[in-house]
Amino acid sequence: MRAMILAAGLGYRMRPLTLKIPKPMLPIAGKPLLQHHIERLASVGIRELIINTHWLAHIIEDYFKTGETFGVSIMWSKESQLLDTGGAVVAALPLLGTAPFLLLNGDIWTDYPLERLIENGLGNDLDAHIVLVDNPNHNLTGDFLLSRRKVKLLNPDISFGHTFAGLSVWRPEIFASFVAKNEAFPLKNILNQIIKLERVTGELYSGDWCDIGDLSRYKQLLTQI
């Protein structure tokens, strides 16, 4: 299985730290956040990685290069303009191959056992499997409902759901119809479509997880590591 790490964001809410350092390179426990992700993927046998870059891309690429030093092989998907999470995957399709791949947000911190995603894989009747967590303070309504492992769309008027953790497994072919558009769009646009077709399963994870979305969350995380 290959993995893609999303690492192209501007990190606006992390400024001034991210004026000169891309968010995936911010230090946590003595090394860049992105390095933690790469080493964890390598430890469970995922060594073919695709990483998208945009903001201060040279800093990330110069540090990791081909990935050999870290026990992996890195292919870079360089975005001249930001493509958001869904558009980033579409742009990287030529590098992702034809088998299901793991997708990981580069700005999360978690102890989720990545080997679980490898072992479970995807059934023939599924297009994606996503990890959900209890809603943090910045997303109290949640993103999706979970019912007997099937992911359902959220109706915020009548229900509260769970938050997408930024960890998932996907079939690459479901992105193919978006290739010609070459546009920026969020991953949730595709998720909403295939959830309606009942082709997405999920699981609720109760371990450590943090979306390092702004400066206050980053500083809080540093006090807990």
C-alpha cells in the first residue's frame, strides 16, 4: 500500500510561525511533524509515499529529499497553486497507482495504529474507509454520522456526529472523473457523493488525536508531549 500525506497548506492560522517554516516542518518532540508521520508509516511497512507541497515547498523537499535517509521512497506532487484536499489527490493520481492508498493529513497528531488501516483494507463494495474521533471544541457539531460502521451524512439540524480525523483509505479510481477539471476542491465533496451510495465505512477512535489547526492548539500540544 502507498500513502499520500497532505502537506501543501499555507498555515495562515499558525502565523507568525509559518511565515518562514511550513506547518508540516514545525517541531514536535525534537523533530518536524512531517518526520513523525513518515517514520510511523515506515514502521508499519508503508515505504512508498507521495507528499504534496506548495507553501515553502523547497524547505520540505530539501529536508527529506528522496526519503532514503528515513527508510522510504518519496515522490513529490508539487502544486503551483493550492488544490485543496480533493484536488491534491487528483493531481497525484499518476503517482498513486491503482491499489487502495492511505491518505493522511499532514497537520494532525495521533497515536492511531496505522497498521489497522492496512490490515482491514477495503471490501469490493467500498470506495473509502475513514477514521472519526469525538468532536473537539472547534468542531462541536462534527462532520459525519456513524451507524454500524457505515458513514452517513450529517444533518446538523437534528443530530450531532463525529469529526473526520484526517486518516482514511481510498480507491484511486473514484477520483478519475475529476482529472479533467484540474481545480481546487475539498475531499468532502467526493465523500458526500460516495456516502450517499453507501460505499464508505468508518470507525471511531478514542485515543490521542489533535488537529494542529492554529497556534493555540500547537502550543497546547507541545505541553502534552
